[in-house]
Amino acid sequence: MMMMMMVVVVVVKMIFSYDAGKPFNVSFDHRALIIDGSRRMLISAGIHYPRAAPEMWPDILAKAKEGGADVVQTYVFWDGHEPQPGMYNFNGRYDLPKFVKLVAEAGMYLHLRIGPYVCAEWNFGGFPVWLRDVPGIVFRTDNQPFKEKMEGFVRKIVNLMKANELFAWQGGPIILAQIENEYGNVEWEFGDGGRRYVQWAANMALGLNAGVPWVMCQQNDAPSNIINTCNGYYCDGWKPKSPNKPVFWTEDWNGWFQDYGHAMPHRPVEDNAFAVARFFQRGGSFQNYYMYFGGTNFARTSGGPFITTSYDYDAPIDEYGLIRQPKWGHLKELHAAIKLCEPALTAIQGDPTYIWLGSQQEAHVYSANGHCAAFLANIDNRRKVTVHFRGQSYLLPPWSVSILPDCKKVIFNTAQYLLSRAMPDAHDQSDGQSLGTGWAWESYMEYVGVRGNGTVVTNSLLEQISTTKDSTDYLWYTTSVTISEDDIQALSNTGSTTSLILTSMRDAVHVFINGKLAGSAMGWNVQVDQKISLQAGSNSIALLSMTVGLQNYGAYLETWGAGIQGSVLIRGLPSGDLDLTSHTWVYQVGLEGEHLKIFSSGFTDNVMWTAFPITSPLVWHKTTFDAPAGEEPVALDLGSMGKGQAWVNGEHIGRFWPSMRAPQWGCSQCDYRGAYNPDKCLTNCGEPSQRWHHIPRAWLQPKGNLLVVFEEVGGDPLPISVVTRSQDVVCGHVSELHPPPFDETWISNHNSTSTTPTLQLACTAGHYIIDINFSSYGNPNGSCGDFKKGACHAVDSFAAVHKACVGKQQCTVAVAWFTFGGSDPCPTTHKSLAVQAQCSSVHGEVAQMEEMPVVFSNYTWQKPGNWSHHNQLSTWQRKPPVSSQYPMY
């Protein structure tokens, strides 16, 4: 298997070796993108530069390249690059030219999605908030103020790329550009203005002379010289508007995002591989994983509302930059198989030959110029089927595609993977000691209500975004009301209660009465009914309204508001309801701690801290910690906190809300078979939607790192800990019916000499296999973390794998009875090999050779030492709902 991995890389380099600095032309025909005169079958990796520290970019790009990606795709984030009109930022995480150059150095092309609307679960869809204040503006339609601002930014980006010689014709890696984004989903809401806008946007982009083709995704009425493309879980069978355009898949949703209060969906790699293979089988030529690396919504960049700081997306490279197995490895093998088919896929001029193999089975054959490649598909999501193709029989697992680069031999099946599955583990520093038990915490109470300067006074309720300009999540709405002694006495006599009614609120609010927290609420334009306790005489009412990410999807985004809207009433008074809507309201933008920047080194002394932690609402906490030893990614365990934000050395790591938990119900065994939707494979039920928060290593110093957290509702900082993320458990389960690995022989002869499938175990770089927790050749069952022996079991299963693997960073085991000595343990049974191994960074520290049954609790959050392997996703739709029915054409 080691040889197979080496071959995959060789194949990629042979076919797609980008020669940085050498100019080349890019065009397209009905079949594919044409690069330097040759058609290409392209695999693209979605990677957004602001969602990782720049120091992480080279490693992430190298892993994408090793995984078989030819192209990197990224949005361009207008709000980050032009935070104020005419004031541009291309530094740090927003150093776009640097990122593009690193893509070139990694030997890949780039697809630049300028938009400038991006959606992306990014705050305000990537629009700068100042844009909504431009007089007369209406977003994304035939509106002159908007078109002027949009063209100005797009022109700025194109000219910046030209100045850095980053387009293909200049020797740079940019081969594609995109204007607008999924506009076809909302175009109907703008009527004729929307249709005119599409034509204008296309002509404007083409007029910038970027020298590469432009695309519009989800845009069926794109002009003839713009490529319209597909986004979705499945895009096989989709065709562009014109037969003269190639079939592109700009967003293959290989996972989904996470929002607060929901469980974590996970897209099985078998289904994702099936979707990709079907796409190329049915005529596709450019496919992009959205996301290949998801990363982190640092600071307040997460969109929404209610999208988590993590944007892991169940991607092949996880939020921390670690390879996620088996997804990364299985897709790498898929990419290599597709590349071996490329001579046939690009040579054909018309449609492939379609062959009916059964009621839900079909073949597509690409044969031209002496090349032949075939794809055999079984769309039945329950039954495996034996089909007959060109005089041979082929067993197709349910919901799978087999790839035959020579139209004879299967080298890859989407439902069968040979590489190991990793179970990531997290370890906090100091042998499990949390920061709270060994470090000095100090606290500072935030002022409740307005604090003096900078207030606004009106007799109406102000919309929050217009008031804060999104400079903060927080806006204080304060007023006072006098309650008569008669009302208070009558309430006491009857035991009745009063409520504060907010008829429309978005996104979240904390209600303070006379300086004390009465309750909190969250929701999207919901009515709040909060029980309150009043006193005779004057009562202060302070409402801390909060945004949790601005709306990132939909039409007329400039009109979407937040905060306290509608009416404010006190209900339940004996003298009658009291309408406070037109009372005198005093507003203050932001928090005192924000204004004084007490989260940054050099500014913490702006307030008086107490030498012990306070667990009441609206409290700032600070401490210092030393960076964990080693190079493993670092995270902050905030599971003991309620809701707030956190900073490390002045870097804003984002919002936290671990008190917002997923429902107890909905998680079950995941079956890859059948059409995927975000509710299908849920994990983490009953647990915080996000507990761990990424701290890039580049943001840390060896000693004395400043940690500041702002807690809104009274969480306890003492259990907070710093943890490192690693993959300490790897598993594999391979059947003897799996295709054997393909090696160098395939490159020259298209004929593999191997007929035996293999299982590969691989620890991350710098880690070694120190023990085998489980090994069984026969008919084992279960999954990683919970394997069990079946009735058939080879007695030497453990010894053979232990000998082949322990002490190595990676190992390969042939899945055949002769590997395990003696005779075939059950000759009439189709057998498989299941292995679970332990990795460690301590080389040579191996366990004794004895079989020790271990049962792990996979997919659960039990303690600071265990992380779920699965992604953090959500059922919150950023796009129109996707049909759960897989299209059969």
C-alpha cells in the first residue's frame, strides 16, 4: 500500500505539473477547461484563506496537493479587504496575494471567486456593513449605487492580481474567476432588475480583461461567454444552459456547517466518493470540494445567525489542519483513479457510450484514440449486484461506482476504502490539569446598562445594525418605569407575576431588571415573554441585545435588521399593560471592556481586576498560560462556560456558547447508502454544539500567554483548559473483495500485478504505532472504537498485524489467509480484516504483544481527553432545501 500512495502522487505530478512563472493560456470548449492547449479533468480543493492563520497555509496546501487536488478554490472576502470605504486591508489572514503565490509554489492552480457576495456562512455574506448605509442602495440588482461599489471592488481585486502577475497568462496560477454567487437562487425576487443585473455583472467582469474564463454558479441564464455551474450534494446529470459549455461543479458539499443548538451531521466518504465518481462518469470535468479545509470563523466572522466559530465542515483536512481519515485517503485514491482515466475522458468528442446493466445499474464507456475507461454504477441503495460487462462479471456494492481505467480491471470502488480511519483524541497540558486549578484567575465586572459617554437618547426602538454598524455584538437598550405601590401590593396579595414582552427580537437578549439578570432569550424575529420582578417606585430596565452573526443568505440583505423591534410591554400589572415602546430609551454601543480593549496586552490595566473569579453574569476573566509542548494543534476547552467571546494574546478566537446544546434525539447509526441530507448522519446529540476552540500555534508564545474571556451568563472559568489535538487511534476494515492497490505498473502497462487487497494503517507525521488494540481476520463486525470478533477468526490475527505494524509510522497488511499463518479459518466465508491501533509521539514505546480488548466510545464527548472525530455541521439551511431524492436519469 505504501507503493500505491507513492504512485498516486506520481500520477498527479505527471498529468498536472503547474510550472510557476511560465505563462499559459486558458479557454474552454463543450467538454472541459483547456489549459495550455490541453483539456483537463480537474479536482479542486475549497480552502478559504481567512479561516486559517497564514502560518498554516503552506501545510494545508501541501496536504491538498498530496491528496490529489489540482486546483485551490477560494472566495474573496470584501468585508475583510475593505473594512471602511476606500481603506484596504491585505495583511495577515487577508493577505490574498501571498496566499495565491503559495498556491503556485505548491504546484496548483487557483479558482478565484471574487463575487463579491460570498454567502459562505460568513458575516453578512462577505459584504462590508458600511455598504448598507450608501444612499439609495439596493444590493444585487440593477441599482446604480450598488453596481458602482461592486465594480470598484472587483476591479481592485483584478488589478491587484495583475500587479502581482498572478493570472495564467502572466505565469500565475489563476485559471478561473467567478462573478456573483448563487444569484439564480434569488434572482426571481428582483424581477426584471435581477435579469438586467446578471447581464451587467457578466459584461463588467469580462470588461476587466482578466484573461481567464469567468463562471457564474447556480445561474442558468448566464450569458453565452460565461460558464454557468452547479452547486449541491450531487451534480451528475446536471447540464449547463448551452451545449457549448463544459460541466462544472463549483460546490460539492462534502459536509455541512454547524450552528448552535444542533447536532453534528457527518457526510460518509463512501457517499461523497460516489457523488464525485458519478459526476465524472456522466460527463463532468471540474469538481470542487466545498470544503476541502473548512477552518475557523475567527473573531466575529461567522455568519448566521447562530453559526458556530468552528467551520470544520467534516472536510478531508479538519479545522486544525490535520488529515481526516478515511475521507482524505479514500478521496485521494479516487482522484488517482480518475486521473488514470483522463486520456479517455478528454479524448472523447461526444457523449460516452451508455450501457444498461440492470434496473438500477449502468455503465458509461469513454473510448477514443486508443484509450478506454469505464464507470460501472449501482444506484440501488440496498442491494449489491453482480453485473456483466464486456464478457466479465463485476460485483458492485450498493450505492457505489467501480472505475476501470482500461475498461477491464476495477482499480477503485467508491464504497470500499483501504486506508485507516482515525479517531482524534485531545489531551490537556500538565497531565490533565486545567488552567483553573493551577493558574491565577482575575475578574472584572462589566457595567450593567449605560455607563456615561457615547449614549444615544430617543423615544423609539432603534434597529441594532444601523446603530452599532456591526462594530460589536452588543447594544444596550435602557429605560426606566415607575410602578405604583398599589400595583405591587395587589400583585403580592394575589401571587400574580408580571412579564416583559418583546414582540420581535433577533438574535439574543439578556434582560436585566434593577441591575439583576431576569432571563435570556434567543431566536430569529421571535416574541420574548420574560417573567420579571418589579418594585414600588422607579425600576431600571436594561436589555443587552446581541447579534450572533449577520444574515449571510437571501435577497435584500441590506434590509435585514437585528435587535429589539416591534413593541416593548409590561404585562400583568393590575392597573393594566404598560407600553414602553415610545418611552425614553437610552442606548450604548458595545461594552466597557471592549471600549477599553482589556483583552489586549498593554490594556488590561485599564480596569481594576479582582484576584478571584466571579461567576455572575457579564464578567471578564483573565489569566496567563504556557503553550503546550510539541507541535500538535492547540485548542481551548470552554465547556464550563455559558456564552461569550475569547481572546488569546489579543487575537480574537471567536464566540463561544457551550451552554447551547444539541437535542438529545436524532443521532443514530450512519448508513452511507442513499441520498445524503444534513439530518441523515447526526452525532453529538445532547452535547454542546461547540466546546473546543482553535488557537493557532502562531498566536502563542512559549510562556505567559494572555487569555481573556468575556462571560455573559455566569459560566465558571476554573475548569477551562488548554488541550492539544492529535489522532492517537487509527482503524482499518478491508474485505478480501476490495480492489487491490494499483501501483507503478498501472502507469506504464495499465495492468496491476497485485490481486490481493491490503489494509494500511498510518499515524500522523511524528507519531508511531505503539500497540494493536484489536485485530481480527475473519468476519469481524462493528466500527472503529467498537470492533468485535465474529464466528470466524484467524488465531494469528493479532500476532501478524503486531509484527507488521508496531514501531512504524505506517504499515501495510495483505488481506488474505496466508498472511495469518496456517490454513484458511473459514473457506466458504468472504473474509475481512479489522484492526484498531494506538499511535504515540514517543517512538519505540511499544506495548507488550498481547491482545487487550478495548472499547472506545466513538462519536461522543466524555471528558477533556476525548474529542469526537466528526465534523460540526447543521440543519440550518443557507440555500434552498436540497431534495433527498437522488436523480436517476
